Amino acid sequence: MADAADDPSVHWVEPRLRAILPLDGFHLSRSLKKVILGEAFHVTTDRAFADMVALCAEPAADRPTTWINPVIKASYDRLFRLGHAHSIECWQKDELVGGLYGVTLGRAFFGESMVSRVRDASKVALAHLVARLRAGGWQLLDCQFITPHLASLGAIEIPQADYLRRLYSVLAAGAGTGGGETAGAAGAAAGVPSPPFVAGDWGALDALGAALGETRATGSPPGYVIAQLLTNTS
């Protein structure tokens, strides 16, 4: 994180209490389900990653400054180009009105930032994310810090030690042996599984939509598919 958009430095933050959203514990309220089923937004994935990061970095009435500086923007862009970062975008007509982005490691997804410029946009984006992670065999959704908004959707706080145990368990479940001596030695010393890790399938949700005859280029399946996936877990 940076202290401000014009701060040239980046600070590493490790909260004592970590927010996660259990993938089987997403709270799909009746009102949110209605919005999803009503297709109030056109939802895409990885269609406008840089624009999503930029939107998250824009000042807003409730957040006059941002922790996203040029160094962080460039780093996320590089991760996206390497296939290690993804975005979910919510559109109304041709305007990007909300969404989120995050970084992946194995079957863990680390939500970095989300934004809403109209009501319910970020909630819909998070619902689509949880459905996508469930469909693709992901096991951990890291939200970093708890907020009332995230808590209302099912996020919980756990101690740092519990979080690390969950993270290492997820990585160990899909860890390979090709990480090299340096990575292996360092990982063994820290109790961290060595890479490469078995990744979750980001495109599994799209394949499900295609199987139902609902193929959408650079998009997500229709709302009823998302709602059905989430209804089974709420």
C-alpha cells in the first residue's frame, strides 16, 4: 500500500486480524438476488483491467485519497499480463460503474480493491467473483480488511495465525516440487509450501455458461446461473 496516490514508496501491511469471505458463506440477500436476476449490470471479466484499477484509484466523496500509486498500478498490470491478476467489471450501457480486481496464487484469490459508482455494483461484482471461484475450485478468498459492507455479504475476521494456517493449507494441497532449491529451502524454513501451485480455474464459470448455451465473450453467465450457484451456498 502507499500512503497516497503521489507517494513514491510502497508499504507492506500484515493485519493482525484478517478478513476472509468463506466461499460457502456468501450472503445472498433477497434484494441482491433480485438485482442479479434482473441483469441490472452487464458483467465482464478481464475486459478492462487497467480501467478497473484506475477507477478504484479515483477519489470519491467517502474516500478523498487512495493507496494505489503508479508503482502499484504498474505492478498489478504486470501481474495481469502474466495471468496472475483478474478483474470483474460492472457496466451500465458503455460506462464502467463498478467492480473489483485481485491477485491469484494457487487456489487462493486475494481481493485488492473494489469500487461502486452506482448502487449495488460492487455487491454484484463480488457475487460474480464468489460464483466464479466456487466453479473453478478455489478455496480461499482473502478480503484483507473487514468493513461493514463486506461483513453484510458474509466476510469474517480471523487472527493472523489462523489465516496463515488456512493459506498454507490451501497452497500445500496443490504444491509441486519444481520450485527450485532456493524457493524450496526458503519455503521449508518458513513452513511455506514450495511452488508451483495448482491454480484454480478462472474460466470454469464461462465453460458452465457455454454448456447451458449461454456463451458470452469476455463476460459472465447470466444472472440466474450466478444466483443458482450462490443460493446453494447461502
